Amino acid sequence: MRTQLFPEYADTIFRVVLGALAVGIPLALAALLGWERSPNVRHENDERRQPVKFDHRHHVRDDGIDCLYCHSGARTERWAGIPDSATCMGCHDQIWTSSPELAAVRESVAKDVPLVWNRVTDLPDHVYFHHGVHVQSGITCDRCHGQVDRMARVYMAEPMTMAWCLDCHREHAAPTSCTTCHR
């Protein structure tokens, strides 16, 4: 007489474990892919700390300064650019001249050393984006950057995913071939 190596319920446990793995592994992979595409991972809606406390609401909404005044490169260049400290001091040598919040800007001008700003919107290296092409096509800054005139600190307001960009291109009848943005 042979003794049974496994208990009678072992087959049931084995089937339950296999079923759990068959369902669990795809669910885990789907959850990981979903997390990777979530706003948390892309840092969407995260305010970026900058070397100078700069409130776009005041400058854009209250003072009516156009985006292209400070980010003049956006008219014709690939990069919109960050204004140099001398541009800021064009106004601030007349108002808020001794504000402690502008100490870093004054020091930057005095030492002729640019401020290092933290990037808010950063596309992957394999993506080619040209601000000038978009501005000249009538795409407004807020389409990609959100309502900056309502932001105390600027944050990435849109997902900047390939699907999001393609939706906009289709909406504006812009080219959607791969070589348009991937070079």
C-alpha cells in the first residue's frame, strides 16, 4: 500500500494558486503601466520651487505682461527661454528696489551670473518641439502651459504625453507623422 504524498486538497490549492497567478500577474502589470502614466509619476500639477519667488499671477494678470515679453524666444526659437536677470531689473530697478525677495536677482546682475531656474515642462530627449512653430501657428501659451495667470508657482498643467500632443495636432489639422516630433 502506497502512502499519498500530498493531501487530497492539494490539487484544489494548486488550481486556486494557478488561477490567482493567471489573474494577478496581468492585473499587476496593468497597475504598473497605469501608475507610470499617472500625473504623480510625470510630476504633473507639482509646483516647482525656483531660486526667486516669482508669482505669474501678479505679473501676467495684474500687470498685463505678455508671456512673450519675458519668454521672447518662443516667437521664433525652439526654446522659449527664461529672461535674464537684467530683464527683470528693467522694471525692478524702479519698483521693489530693495525687496529681500529680489536679492538673488540683484546679485545675479551685479555678479553677471545667471540664475539657475528649475525646469517646469521637460519633454523627453527624443521629442523635438519648436515653440516658434507653435506660436506662429496661433497656438496660445496656455494651451500647453495652462492658466499661468492663475498660478502662484508654475506647475506642469498638461500631461505632455504623445497621445495628448497627437490629439492637439489632429484638432488643429497639424502633421501627425512620426518625423514631425521624433528626429
